[in-house]
Amino acid sequence: MTTLLDDEQVAGALAGLTDWQRDGDAIVRAAKLPSFPAAIEAVRAVAEIAEARNHHPDIDIRWRTVTFRCSTHSQGGITSLDIELAGEIDRVLADAMS
């Protein structure tokens, strides 16, 4: 079981991620992809990573804009699992936007 990160740890971790922001007990990133199919493909790639890690983000798709929200619900906030998943999401989005 992983433990909650304190405010300082979350702030430090966010500094190393692309376009993530804290929103209460979660970290959130929205990204505009080049097309709707590209957005769906990015979600599919994140879904595979999340399933393999057994740690799943909340995902909202609005045409080409995808919003990812990471929180460890069982712990009631942000843990290292969320930071690691956010890094994986950053890699998927970088590939999708290149």
C-alpha cells in the first residue's frame, strides 16, 4: 500500500510533469490532440498502461480534448502511483502530439 504525498511532495512532483495541476485531492491535465481519432488512440494507450498497473485515471473526452484526473481513491488523495501514472500519460500525449 502506498501513502499519501504531502503538499510539498505533490508540488515538487508537479514541477517535473507537463501541464499537470493540483485540483484538491487529485492531479489533472487536459490536452488538445490533433484529431478525435488521435484523442481516442491516446485514451486507448493510457487504458492499457492503467490496466497493467491496476491504477486507473478518470478520463473525460470532449472531441479532441482529453482530461486525465489521477487520484488514489483508496487512500483519499495523491500518492506516488498517481505521479508515476501522470508521467506515463505525459509520454503517451507527447507521442500523440508529435
